[in-house]
Amino acid sequence: MPNGHALTDARSAMRALGEVADPGDVPALQRYFKTGPGEYGEGDVFIGVRMPAVREVARQASGMGLVQLDVLLDSPVHEHRQLAVIVLGRAFATASTARGYDERARAAYVAFYLAAVRRGRIDNWDLVDASAEFILGEYLVDRDRRLLLDLAGSPVLWERRVAVLASFAFIKHGDASTTLQLAEQLLGDPEPLLQKAVGWMLREVGKRVDVELLRTFLDGNAARMPRTMLTYAVEHLEPSERTHYRSLRSTSALAGQRLV
């Protein structure tokens, strides 16, 4: 591991990641994050650092400023961008504590994050999942959330996933309203990664908020849900219920074939 000294600039953080990289892990990471031609992570570059090691380096980079985080985000190397979102998330969490609360800093971190999302630097599912809930979602818990509906309407997969994953923060605060609204908006989304995300959040609504809210949503929408989305959504229901909701989708699909 790196020597434990504070990492205050992007170049030193990149060196620290290089020290813990294992080139032998690169092929497996490329397969896992789908970097082949035509895949969602096409062309992404890996140096072979697993997430636990990235998090360890992030502890040393906790004081890194936004200018240097921007350098990491603009790197073509996936692990550099991973490091940036982890450090940013920790900075936001620190500025959100009762002891260190800093509203100006929180707003600045969110603006920085949204700028990175919109210029395509939060560009794989792990980067979204490590950041959207913990930065954007937590910031919007007690604010207007129309921004998420706008992101959900984006042609960019990762912006839509940011919207959905940000709503996980609301679920953990006992509020399923935005998740259900986003799920209905995205029912017809063709991307499997987005279908998985929506189904996952619906499952969490049933698990953490109220299973009746999930059942009500499924009663009205299961017949129209993509198979992947529905499978994730019903995962924690009783087997008989899972069979019931899948049958609604199957019946709907069969009816559609008869109309053709």
C-alpha cells in the first residue's frame, strides 16, 4: 500500500493507485465492466485496482480539493474516476454532519457532481452507484426533486441511472414517492442496466418503506414492465406473489402477440 502520506493533488493520487495496481486483474475488470466494442463501457481503461484498494487510497486523499478531483474525473482511467467520486462523497458527508455542517460546501459539491455527470465523467454503473445516492440524493431529501425527473428524461443512460439511484436516499428516509414517480416514467426504458436499477429501487421500496406501496405499483404496472425490471422488483415477495405478477406480464405479452 502507499506510504500513508496525505494525497493533496491528482498526480500523487494517480501514483498511489499505480502502486497498488495489479495488471493481472485488468482483463477481468474489462470483462466485468463491459468494455468491449458495442458494450456500455466500450473503451474504458483499467489499470487493475480493486475497489477496497481504491477506498484505502481515498482515505489518504480526503483533503483533495475540487480542482484536483476534476483532474481525476477527466482521466481516461476508470480507477482515477472511482477515486474522485469516493473522495467527493466523503467530503459531502463530512459537510453534512451536525458537527461540521457547511451548506455552502454541500451546494458546491453537488454543483460539481452534476457538472461531472452532465459532461459524461460519471460513466459506468459503479461510479453512479457509489455517488448518486450519497451526494445528489442526500442533498435533495428536503428539496425540490424535479431535477431528477429531468435527468430521467435524458438520452444518456448514466444520467437516467443517476436519477434512479439518487432516490435510494429518499427510500432510506422512508419516502418512496419520487422512486415510484421515476419508475413509472421509466417503465419503457430499453436499457437492461436501467431496468435493473428501477427494479432494485422498487424492491427496496417494498423492503424498507411499505410492501403495500410496491404491491400497488405492481398491480397497476407489472403487465407493462420489462422482464428484468419486474424480476428485480418482486425478488423479496413470496413465491406465489412473484408468480402472480409474472403471469400478468406474460398475459399482457401474449395478448399483444395476438393483436399483431
